[in-house]
Amino acid sequence: MSLQAYIDNIESKTGKSLADFKRMAEEKGFLINGKLAPSIKATAIVDWLKADFALGHGHCMALFAAFKGKTS
């Protein structure tokens, strides 16, 4: 599955877009000026997304990849 397919699936499941997740991640301090904060590891993102949105590991990692700047 492509990164975009994961993002589309996440939006369908949660009603939140990638931009929404980036905004929330920025509010939590995971992103700084739209870029992943240097001290943030995948585990922190995964734990947050699983707890707050009941996303599976693959979907969490797709968002983490998007936060890191991966586009495809």
C-alpha cells in the first residue's frame, strides 16, 4: 500500500486530514515549524496515535513517515 493510500484510509477512519494531524502533532511538540523535532522517536508518535485515535501500527508509521517528510 502506498503512503497516500494509508493517509486516505486514516482520513476515512478518523475524519482528520494529514494537515489536521500535523497541526495536532505541532501542538504536542512532536513537530516544530512543520518538521519532526529531533528528540522525537517513532514510539512517541505511535503511542499517541494508538491511544487517541485507535490507529494500527502501520497507519501510525505512515503518519510518522509523513511527519518526517516522506511523500510517496
